[in-house]
Amino acid sequence: MQDHPSALAILDLAVAHLRDNVLPTLDTRAKFEMRVTLGALALVRRTMELTPQSDAAEQVRLETLLGEVGELEALNKLLCERIRDGAADLTTPGLAEHLHATALEKLAVDQPSYAAYRRALEQ
Amino acid sequence: MSAAPPDPEALKRLAPKLAPGGGDILDVRPLSGGASQDLWLIEFTHGERAVLRRAPEGGAGRSDLAIPIELEAALIKAAGESGVPSPRVLHVLEPADGLGAGFFMQHVTGEALGQRIVKDDAFAAVRPRLARQCGEIIARIHALAPPPGLPVKDARVTLDALERQYRIENWPRPVFELAFRWLRAHAPPLSQPTVIHGDFRNGNLLIGENGVRAVLDWELAHAGDPMEDLGWICVNSWRFGVPDKPVGGFGEREELYAGYEAISGKPVDRARARYWEVLGTLRWGVICTLSAVALREGLVSGIERAMIARRASETELDLINLLRDA
């Protein structure tokens, strides 16, 4: 078991330092790159926070959909094969809902500001 | 990553062609919309300005699908002569110039950043006119005679190329698989190969207070289905957070189509334009995955590339929405 502060808490302190103390001292180009970097660190934070739960949910959905058990990557590969072979398509019960939910779970980490994502959450 | 600056001595030798008004080179600085491009602004003491656009050495960073840069220059020139807002091409580089491959063009001022174009007050007055203007401009591009050497690409050729690139990632994307299947099943035949800009979208247009001042980035031009350009500009990723304005985040599809029909005299095949919007969404998604592959292979580095790679998921949501409605 690792000690405190937690990785998330340390990440937050590092981000706060970069944002509050480093960013204001940078020139235009470096400022742009630091903003991108801060965005990347926020993505890492969301990954740590959200994916244990969303990966587990995705796995359950895939196992139900495919009637197989396995690792997430293997299940996704199997689903790809079935779609490629024509064995699964949007008329397959639950497939469209699963893919929509998975896309939302990915965007929750990658880009929660994406307009189509925000709209989907409102619905 | 930025490209090496052009050799100052070689630039000096070309100065009379670039700034007929005379004067010495005052400043050379990179000009970039964010991505790593070999693009330079050259300022002369008498106030004239030229832009140098070069093909990256060894082809790194230039798409496999890109046309030779000399052909790009020829198209910009032809487009300018046919009423497409374009920078004047000042000089196409030759080996003896000692600056690599590329061309010089006149510097055109304007805003290219999509975010600002869809949101800044400065463009509030012009925004309602842009979609129709884009339709008119695309129609003028489509009226150009295809220059020799312009590759012909229909939906199938484009899908084959995209699928090869997608397979390289070797990462399961069920939504992309569905999209490939749907797009192959509905691929339209190519009746009359037309000059297609290939990357006509918000972000590649220089906008001023009266509208489009220049159409940029012709490297993906090809001969293909005219509806391709009308679909690509509507891809959600180019709406910059304004999803209810399907044309570039600034206008309506019917405005775009009306502009196109007025200039071309030909009806827009709306279903086919929507087909190309689906294909375009997949295309942007695959382009995002290329960044992930390039990082994995150590061909590029940089946090910006990583963040582009992580934009593939936006196209997965858009594709599933589009395919459910199709």
C-alpha cells in the first residue's frame, strides 16, 4: 500500500504549480505548449479517476453482447471481427447502445468539453 | 517540432522576384496554425511580405496522400485566376534556388483559427454570409480543369487508403469497423472526376471582415466526387464547439448548397453530401490515430500529437450518431 498524499493529490499540486507559478512567466509559444501540457495532465487525472469504473462497465456490456468472457482488448477485437464478418451490425440488440456508451466513456476522459459529448449528457 | 529556417543567402538571391518593390529582407519568421508546417513569413524593408511554403524534407509530416508541392502551387494559381480567393503565387522553387521544394506566395491577412471564426465578435457580421460563400467558392474550384498528374480518388480508393492506415494502428475500434462497412456498402460511383480541394474546411480558410480571403492547404487536392468537399466542411470536428451550425460552425447546409448551385448550375445531391460527411468523420478519426501510431513508432514526439491522437474518440461518438440516423 502506497502512502499519502495520493498520486491524484500530488498530480493536483504539480498542476497547480505549473498553472499558477510557471505559466505566467512563459512567452507566447511556450505558454501555448504549457496549456496543452496542462490539458494533457488533466486527461491523465480523468483517466485515473474514471477508467477503473468505466472499463469494468464496458467489460460487462461486451461479455453480455458477445456471450464470451475475456480481457477488454480481446473482447473489443472479437467485436471488431464480428462486425467485419457481418455477424454483428446496428440491428444487433444492444450494440448501438453499447457503442454509444463506450464513446461517451472515452470522451469523458479524452475531451469532456466536446460539444456533442456535452449534448449527449444533457439528453 | 519546427522546420529549419530557409537559408538567408538563398532567400536574398530570390528577393527581386518576391518583392518587386525592392528592399532588403527585414525578418524571416515561422508562420504556423499550430501544426508543424514548413511555412515562413518573409518581410522586406519596403513593407512587402511573402510566404514560403515548403515540402518537408524526406516527406515527414506530409501526408502520403499529398500531391507534389509544385502541383499544389499550380492549382492555387489556376484557382486564383478562376475567382477562388487565393494568394498570388510569386515563385515556384527550382533545384537551383537551393531552398528545397516549395513555392512563395503573397501574404494574405486574415483569421484562420476556427475557434475565433465561430465565436469572436469580430466575425459576427460576416458569419451569416460564410456558408453561402463557401458553396460558391467550392463550385468555382470544381469548375477547374484537372491538371495533368492530379490523382483520381473515388470513395472506394479513399476508403482503401483509410482502411490500410487504420489497420496499422492495430487497435480495436468497433465504431470504425461499422463505418467502413456502411461506407463500402453505400459508396457512390464516380461519374465525372472533378477537381476537389480535399481539405476545404473551417481552419483552412483565411477569413476577413468581408468573408473568405484565401483558401489554404491544397495538398490533398485530387479528382473525385464533387459532393466530397460539401460533406467534409460539415464534419462535426470542424464546427469548433458550435454543433448547430453544421457548415464549419458558422452556417446552414442549405446556404452552402444554395451558393454551390447558384455558381455551378448543378443540383446538390444532398444524400451524397451526407455520405461524404460520414466518410469525412471517419477520415478525421483515422488521421487522429496516425498521430498515435507516429508517437508509438517514435517518428514524432510532443504532447500536442498525443492530444490529437486522443481526439479519435470524438469521431467515434459522431460516427455512431450519424450511422444510427443513416
